[in-house]
Amino acid sequence: RILATAIARLRGKMKYRPVVFELMAPTFTLLELQRTVEALAGLRLHKQNFRRLVADQGLVAGTGKFSSPARGRPAELFRFRREVLRERPAPGLRLGRR
């Protein structure tokens, strides 16, 4: 019950506060961010729509560095733009209707 309450509170706060970035490493890939958001929100998100959503809201900035994966193409690393806290009163991650 405690865990369910904590997740429900995080889901609610995601709409008006960027709490998901407090759970992320200082640099992260967009896939890592998407998986974290999906786990918290309890829903699956379309990859391109999620990337567009994050870009439109201006919550992250590229670092110019890339991850070193075990296989495949390296993914770009991003960081949370802390400046967004001063730019907007409620810089949460709006996932649409829910």
C-alpha cells in the first residue's frame, strides 16, 4: 500500500513538477527517460511521440556525448535543463489526457 501511494503521488506530481529527472542519472538517453516515465505513468508510449513531446517542452538538452552500448549504434546523452524551472511555473511532463 505504501508503494502504491508513492507511485500515485509521483504520477500526480509528474504533471506539474519534473520529478522524473530526480530519478535519472545526470546524463541519460531518451530511451532511459522514456522507460522511466512509462514505469511511473503505468503506460506504454510511442517512441517518436515521446521524443517530440520532450523536445517541444524543452525539458532536456543534448550533451554532445554518446553512450557506449554493448552493441548497436550509440545513443546521444541528454541532461535535464534546470533553467526550465525559472522559465515556467509548472514545468512538468505532460503526457496528454489521463
